[in-house]
Amino acid sequence: MQSFEITERDLHALGFKFWMDDFGSGYSSLNGLYEYDFDLIKIDMKFVQHLDDNNGANRKLMRSLVTVAKEMDILSLTEGVETEEQYAFVKQIGCDKPQGFLLAKPRPMDDFGRIL
């Protein structure tokens, strides 16, 4: 029997996109940015929800994360954007995609129609 291996490069060539979820927490670390070819990092919501804690450390971290992503040609998405202040900040630092209740509330699947 012949072995068949599909690589990350093969999947990219087919149009698949790779996202790192919850970047900055748990197992999503800086090491992953050079080990894999990510298209987008999704910055964990804890950063934006605590912007001013610890003398604004999260503002500095988020600004740096977005800058690193841009330098590596990786899109950035910040989850958990719930206030106008948070939205203004993530746009000001150049985050590509803000996401959260401020922009769109969860909706039932029936609002989108049935997928068969």
C-alpha cells in the first residue's frame, strides 16, 4: 500500500487558510509563528477586556502583537471587542479584524437559513 501525506504547504496551495486561535494564551505562543505558516492570529479576548490593567500592559502587548503580525505578513483579529473604546484602540493599532458583541451579536442558525 502506498503512503500519502498532505502537508501544510499542500493545503495552502488548495486555498486553505490557517488561523492561530486565542493567540497569547495557553498553547498559542510565539513559537508557533515561526513553526507554522499562519495566515491570521486571533488575539485572545483577555487582552482587550483588560486594556488598562497593570498600567496598560495589555495595550503595549497588543500593539506589539499586531506589529509582529504585520511584519510577518499575518493578519490580526482581536476577539472580545465590546466597547467603543476597545474598538477605537484595536483600529488605532492597526488590527485587521475586530470581532465582538459591539460589532455583531450571536444569532440563531435559523436567521441564516438552513444548510442542507
